[in-house]
Amino acid sequence: MLMSASDRPASLFYQANGFRVLTPGKHVTCAVTGEAIALETLRYWSVERQEPYASPEAATRQLLGLS
């Protein structure tokens, strides 16, 4: 079965002031919690690790090695 862009996660290239969509999709998956994050609400990511986070708490846990 074919999947539309809304059914699968996007692939992004994270930059300091934004991100570039490499593969279309409607969401990305948080590297810590595993929850889907809509691209419209994505606010937290690591440029160095190239991974998204659902919240500032999740980002902090990952960066401190607590996850």
C-alpha cells in the first residue's frame, strides 16, 4: 500500500535557525520520548546530534545523558 506524506515521518536537516526538509512528511519522532512531533510545532532539536525533541525537558535530558 502506498503511503502519503502525512502517514510517514519527515526527514530533516537541522540547522541553527531552522531546518530543511529532505524527505516530505508531516511529523518527526522525538529522540527521547518517541512521540510524533508535527513539523508546525517542532521547536527543539540538536544541530550536533541531528535529532528532534518534543520539549525542552526532553532535550535537556538527552544533552545531560539522563535519557
